[in-house]
Amino acid sequence: MKATISKQCMGDRNCNTLCPDVFEYDEDQLLSVVKAGVIPTHLEAVVKQAANECGANAINIEE
């Protein structure tokens, strides 16, 4: 599974709080970014949760 974050990101950092192993906040761009190319299997559920809870629908998941 892979995740990407679109330019729709509002920078509320919810994904960073839920899964800091995958998401980090870019202070220069004022939005979250994905740190991992391929999401480790044990983190897939929490990444899906972050995508579902994203207010801007900015997290895209590719299975």
C-alpha cells in the first residue's frame, strides 16, 4: 500500500498525530508529507484511519 497527500492538505496535523512513523509536517510548505514509499503492513490500518479522518480528503491510498 502507498499513500500520498494532495495539495488540498489543510495542515491540521491529525495524520501526524495518528501515525508519526508515516506522516510528518513540513514547516516550509505548511502541510503534511508521507515519509514512507511503501506503508509497512502493520501500519496500514492506522494510515487508512488517517485518510478517513482527514477533513480535507487530502490523503490518497493506493492498494
